[in-house]
Amino acid sequence: MKAAIQHDATTEAVRRRLAGGRVDLASYLFQATLFLSLMAALGILVVLLVDVVGGALPVFAERGLDFLTAPTSSDAGQAGVAQGIFGSVVLTVVVAVLAMPIGVGAAIYLEEYATDTALTRFLNTLVRNLAGVPAIVYGLLGLAIFAQALGGLTGGRSLIAGALTLAVLVLPIVIITAAEALRAVPASIREAGFGVGATKWEVVRHHVLPYAAPGIFTGTILSLSRAFGETAPLLLVGAVTGGFLVRNAGVVEQLQGPYTALPTVIFSWTRLPDAGFRANTAAAIVVLLAVMLLVNATAIILRNRYDRRW
Amino acid sequence: MTTATQPPTLSVDDLRGSHARRRRELAIRLVFFAAAGLSVIISGLIVLSLIGEATNFITRVAPDALLDPAFFPQRELFGIPTLVVGTFIVALIGMAVATPLGLGAAIYLSEYAQPRVRKALKPVLEILAGIPSVVLGFFALTVISPQVVNPLCPGVTPLSNYAAAGLAVGILITPLVASVSEDAMYAVPRSLREASYGLGAKKRTTSIRIVVPAAVSGIVAALIIAFSRAIGETLIVAVASGATGGGRFTLDPCGPGQTMTAAMTSLAIGSDRPRGDSLAYPSLFFIGLLLFAMTLVLNIIGEAFVRRVRRAY
């Protein structure tokens, strides 16, 4: 609508006539400045990608897939990201299993069940504020609660302690995005369900959730990708010294054992002065960004495709 | 009438449906309520886990060690002002980058860009916002510091410095500023713009004098939330502002220095070893509590501004 007016030839002609045929230079400069700031914001992304990919190419050219399958090493020519990838994937899966059902459940309560009471408003405020707590503070929570207070169960600074910390970190984001998706489903859908005698749960299960599902899934995927790239809490809950996974161990031992994650590997390599590790860091960043950008872009494109206007 | 002829079998209980169905409804409701209630437990645990060790620290630390113009935990010097000032230097440099870039991009997207361009670029901003901060830390150290900061600063600058970290933080929060303030500007009703055009105002005048003031709550909220993100940002400063193990009080943006989150990171990496007697471990929680309080206050103020936008239109 706005665009139709903006680009209407008549409007433009009238405006030019009113301006007395003069070119409004200041307006053009203003528009150019705005455009440049947008381009600068996006251009930095391009510079970053070019720089990182440029630094990473020699490593991939020389070592190929070996970089992805080799374990960490103090020798830059042999060090790989296998443990980092494994750790990150396990962390993300555990976070998904924990945070998604709880987050969606909480969102269903807040949007579908809760009435507008002081308690509901308090819960909503709490969730929004939890989403703004810095990641490193969640690391302190994980250190104090999951690694130390519950150390007997989790095995101290272990994979499961890290996963629990990340799950708590993304939970408020999952709740907020899921609640937004539920809110977008119009009330008439629910009323139709109630009208034929369905109970609250039946309405939610069969009428609201199917429509909200695309939004909920993209929101969850975006939060999981945030967990995948998060480093700060993991530095507090273990994983810096390059944990080595316990080989030939059961699932419980694996979860209670030391671990490392891809962003943590990047962090510790960044701090090494060796030029070989600088190239390795760039290569590891390419792996991390490739996974995250792919996942994020898929989620955002899917959301835009299934974006439903009621 | 009809009521007299109707058999008196239909009671309120019949309308409620079956007993089992109602019990199931209640159980499901309780499960969802428990999920929502978990956020209360998490908030409680955050505060609890921070306050315990933080009070342990504050009762044992010497007051003059707390105000010392240096932060060296191994030497029992916990100059908290040093860290807070460092944090603000980095965050303010970040805001100096993100405010003009973010707002400029937002005005362009909301007022000038064609709908097709806007629809294509908004997701790109979101993707940009999703870049992990550890990547920007590496970028700050390898590109920003040698190629941007070094030529601007007098003399030979150390590789790690506040300016490089601040610029990288600015890049990190620019998409956030752009996205949140664009939402606010886009939400300004079209009638306001049309009224302005009707009075003969130019597009530029309408953008600056009508749209921006109408969306000011949202813009302020965007800036506050971005500032809160900037002071809580960890990996960029841990990698690029340098000073592992401690730092002196400095206002020089070209020099290396410690911030709250960078100090926490280096404490955490080393805190495997000294437990028990050392004050280094509890100091981690004290700084964390301070950071938590600062970001909480900022977020609450930002949230209040966001609510004002919602009420306005």
C-alpha cells in the first residue's frame, strides 16, 4: 500500500512540480547515507566471510576431510575438529530433547490456559527477562548448580552439565518464539473447536498446534542454532582444555565425562600464537558458520514460506 | 411452557462431560503449568547460585582491594571499578558503531526500501545477528585490530585492545538495533505519514520529523537492549581486549584492558585449580551478580519502552 503511493508516477510528478523543477540534493544525500549504512552492515558480513574463508582454504585444500575427522592435537598440521563436532552435536541433541518439550509446554500454558492474572503477568515478565540474561551468567548457574551441587549425578564439569546449562539458556527463547507462534493462530479456530464440544486440550492438540507448528519449529531451530554457537557458558562448565571423549564407554559414562565443543575449540585455538593454528581456527570457523548459516537460513526461509496471514 | 414438558434429567453434571475426560484435562493443565513454573525455579536458582558465593566474597575481601586501580586476582587485587569502566569503554565504542549504522539501516528498510527489498534483507539481518560471538572475536583479533585500530591509534598498538573489541561488539549489535527499531518504525501508522505528505513535507522530513519521533520508544528500547547485550558480551572481549590474568585501570581505548566478562572468562579457565582459600573463585560470582544486576535493570527499562510502543498504536 505504502509502496503504491511511494512509486505512483503522478505523485512523483506533482512533487517535482511543487519543488519547482529543482533537484532536492539534500534528500538524495540523506537517502544515500541511509543506504550506505545498510550496505555497511551487510558489507561487514561479506568482509568477514571472505577473510575467514580465505584463511581456511589452504587448510581444506591441503587436508581435505581429514580436518573434520582428526582429533585435537598440539601439532597444527594434524589437529582436527572431530571431537568438537561430536561434542557440539551431542550437546545440541540433548538441549533439543530437554528444552523443546518444556519450552513448548510452558508456551502452551501461558498462551492457551493462563488467564490474565498477576501470576501470569509475572511469569511472562520473568521469561522475557530470563531471555536477556547474559550467557556467561547462565555459565555461573551451571557451574554452581549442575557441575557442583549436582556433581554426584552429572560427574562435575561434564557433557551433561554443559548440556543442561545450554538447555536452561535457550529455554526462555523457545518459550517466547513458541508463544508468538501460538498467538498468531486466530481465536476463531479455537472457538470453532469449542463450539463442537471439544475440551481445551483437544482444541490445542488438534486445532491450534497444527497451525502453530511451523512457527514453533523454526523458533526452536533458531534457538538450537544459538546453543550450537554458544561458547561463554561452556567455558565455565568445563570443556576448555580440550576434553577427550571416553572411548568404548557406555552412554552414561560419555555424558558424565569431559567434552569439548566446536566453538570452544575455536576459542582455545584463537589464543594460540602459532600461524598454523590461525589457519586452523579459520577452518574451524568455516565449519561452524556453514552449519549455523545453513540451519538458520533453512529455518528462516521455511518460516517465510509458511507465514500465514489470517 | 416447554420447560414443564422437558424431563428433568439434564443437570449441570451432564453438561460437564465425562469424569475421565475432565481428569485428563486437569492433568494436562498441571503438566503445562509445571513447565511454565520452571522459569520461576530457574530465576531462583540463578539468584541463589550467584548470591551465595558473592556474599562469601564480599565478606572476606578487603575494602581497599575492591577499589584498587587494578584487577589481579592472583595478587588479591579486585579492582571492580577497573572492570566496570573497561566494560563501559567497550560497550560505548560498540554503541558508537551500532547506533548510526543500525538506525540508518532501519530508516532505509522501513521508509525507503521497496517491499521486495525489505522482505529479502530482513532475514539477512537476522542471519547476521546469528553469527556466534567467538567468530567476531577472531575477526577482531585478525582483521579489526591490525587493519583498522592500528592505523588510527598513535604509536604501536598491542594486538589486543579495547577499541578492536568495541568495534567487533558494534558489528555484533548492529543487526539487533536495526531489526528492533525497524519493527518500531514500520509499526507507525500510515495515516501519520500521509498527513505529513498532505502538508507538503518531503520524504526526508517525514522520516525524521514524523516517523522517528513516533517510533521513539521502540528506538530507545532497541538501543537499551543492545547496550545490555554489549555489556554482557563475553567472547569478543575475552579474545580481543586481552590482558589475561588481570589488568590495570585505564581509559585508553587503544590499550589492552580487562572487562567484567573478560575477567570472568580468565578466572573461569583458571579456576579449576584454586578452590577453597583463594578469593579468585568467589570473586567470579560477585562480578557475575553485578553483571546480572546491570543487565536486569537495563532490560526492565527497555521492556517498559517496548510496552509503551504497543500501547501507542
